[in-house]
Amino acid sequence: MTHRDTTPSRGTGPDRTDNEPVQPRPPGADRTERELRDALRALAGGVLPDPDAYRTARGEWLRRERRRRLVLTVLVAVVFALATLIGLWVLNQAPANPGVIFNGDGAAAADGPSLPRRLP
């Protein structure tokens, strides 16, 4: 497969079908491009990376990670404590007198004879 076998992008082929006129370059465009390129190259050459940038970024990330884990741990502990307190409060709201199930003289629930058991 050669590069001629692929379909070119719209507007890049030699046989443009849309009727857009090709704008001529303004005079001095090459000089402007060259000066802009030189200025950007000089500006980029003056930028030096901070030697401790990675260490600083990693330290900040680790600090945020520790804080996130601490907040999550505290949140889980608070939810657990709150659920425990609510459960104890609900259990404590039970009436002081025994309910209907426990009214009686304390005798066994089945006063009559038990059902016969099947022998193995």
C-alpha cells in the first residue's frame, strides 16, 4: 500500500473542488515568521526546569493522599460510632415492664404432654 492509495483529507489534495480563493501571503510574512520563531526559541531557551520539581510534586501528592486516607478513616469511625450509639439508644427505649410474651408464672410454654418422638 502506497501513500497514494489512502484517501487524503478534505481540502489537501491537488484537485480542490471547493471554490475558496487562495489568499496570497502578505508581504513580510516570512520575516515575521522568522522573527517570531527566533523570539520563541530564545524564550524557550531561557526556561530552566526546577531540579526539585518532581520531588515537590510527589511530596504534595503523598501529603494529599495521607490526608484523604485520614479523612476517610475518621469518617468511617464517626459513622460506626453514630450507628452504635443509635442502636444502643433504640435498645434502651424498650419498655421497662416485660411484654406479653413473658407474662405468666414462668412455667413452660407447653403445659401438656409433648408430642411423641419418632425413634431412629
